[in-house]
Amino acid sequence: MADNRGVLLPVYILADESFSMKSLEKDLNEGLASLHESLRTEPMTAAKVRVAVLGFSDDVAVRMKLTDVRTERELPRVAIRGGTSYAAAFQDLLTRIPGDVAYLKGEGYKVHRPTVFFLSDGQPTDGEGSWQIPHQQLIDKSRTPVAPNVIAFGLGQALAETILAVATRPDFAFMAVPGVNLGEAIRKFFETLTSSVVESGRAIANGDPEVVIERPDPDVVRMAIDFV
């Protein structure tokens, strides 16, 4: 099928569902609801993005496959469970993203390089060094031509150096300011995510294929490089 249906930006929300996130479950779900409402009020922008919601713990739970959110009455809820396997998260994306991009292209769309918003409040519970292998395969364009941009947010017990290693660029790595309310940090994460998705969708709609990453409130969330 010829590419004649426009350009799409695939967006993956990869949220930590480990037990340490239990006190933030309500904030996570409220953030997803807020993202959905914002996109519903911007239908022309929402038409340019497809959103997936994935929860990772000991494995990956698909809360919502890559979807046109205009067709959804509400976004799914995350569910807290298990440990914090970064390896499971990145191994899942290694197969999921190429498959999704191939499907969209088969439907006649041109596809912008995908964006992953990664959120975790702790260190990986995988064995030492085990998550870096699938992560490097995922972001290496020579191995994975549709390698995504990864924007990483850390809070709680997450270490800045780990969040920097997850993000594909140093300016794509953010940490909650020590001492801030973690619920507020989650809200700022979703504000940043929402505004980034909306502005990126607008840019694509205007013929500018650029992912726009909005900067969060520096009183709550700062670049991870500031904490190393």
C-alpha cells in the first residue's frame, strides 16, 4: 500500500508497576486520565499520534496496545505488582516497536521515530548488567532501524546515573528533586508527557517531523545530569 495517509508518531508509556509504586498508583492512573482528556480536546493533534500503555514489573503487562486514543472512552489503569525488571521492559520493546511500525506502514502511514516515556521509582531488580543488553539493542539504530527516542524519569530510590543510562540523550533524563512530594512529581511527569505529545503532534501536523520534549517544573523535576 502506498504511503498516503500521513505521518504518525508512536508513543509508548512504560510505567513501573513494582510494589514500591503502590502509594503512587492513584497518581499514575490520574495522570493517564489527564493525558487522555488533553488529547481528546486536541483531535487534530491526537490524529497524528498513537499511544500504548505498558506496565513493567517482573514482566510487561500490555494495558493498552498502540491505539488511536480518539476511539477510546478512557485509558486503562495500571496495577501494582512484583519487582522492577528493566530487562523485561526493554526486551518487550525490542519486538513490540518493530512490529507496530511495520503494521502502521502496512496500513499506509509514514511513521516518525517512536518515543518511549519511561518512569521508575527504583533501581532494577535484574541481575547486574542484564538489562543493558536489550536496552543497547533497542536504541542502536544499526541493529534496530526503528530505535526509539527514550525519555526517562526517575523518582524515589531511582539513581540519576541509571536514569541517564536509560535515556537516549542526557537532556532526555529527569529526576524528581529530593524531598518533593512524589505524587506531585508524578503529576509533573504526566504534564511533561502530555505537553510533549501534544506539541510533537502539532509539529508533525504542521509538516515539521520533530519530537518536542517540554521541560518540567525545575522546582519538582530537574535534569538527571544535575544530580550526578
